[in-house]
Amino acid sequence: MAAPLTEQELHNLAMNIVGKELESNGFEFLGVNSKLKRDPQFVALKDKELHFVIVRSVHYPQDANVYDPVFMQSIKNHADKFEAKTYYAGVGLGHGTDYAKPVVKDEDYTMVYNGLQEIR
């Protein structure tokens, strides 16, 4: 039986999902950090504005749209020093046939992703 994805592999999958969306929306990547616990994951430029994007992969029963407001405020405070906008991108990942089960290597997965949430 195939093994479930590791936390780093889930994080990379979430980053790929968010990165493709950013790219298709015209963002230009200035910095990408895929290491766990290193933030922000993306520093990107769009319309001459700087954007910091925090990416998190979450599992059932966590809600992909819920973030830690204290942590996100600390990131926003850092971004403000660079006149950058701050976004949270939560990606819920689960097995293809049952969202409540873990994602397994080389098998389909289910995703809950509602796009970027701006932190104001």
C-alpha cells in the first residue's frame, strides 16, 4: 500500500496549487520558499505592487479558510514595512475518494481552495 504524503509533500502540493493560480493571474515571483515554517511562501509582484502570500495545507476536519489571526497580523506588520499586501491561501487536502482520509502518493486527491484571502 502506498504511503500517505508527508507534511512537506502536502505543503509542496498546496504551494503548487497556489503558485499556478498566482501565475495565471499575472503575478511575477520575486521569492519562493517551500520550507515548512518559513514565511512567506511567495513574495510576488503584480501591477508594481508587492504581495506576501502565506500558504498552508490543512487536513480534515480543519477548515482551509481559517487562519491564526495573531500570526497573520505579525506577517502583515512585516509586509507593511515593505508596503506589501498580505494574503492567506489555505488549501484543504484529502484523499480522492474520501476527503477525511490522508492524501496518498500517486493517487487522486480532493482539494478545498477558495483563493487568496487578503489580510487587512
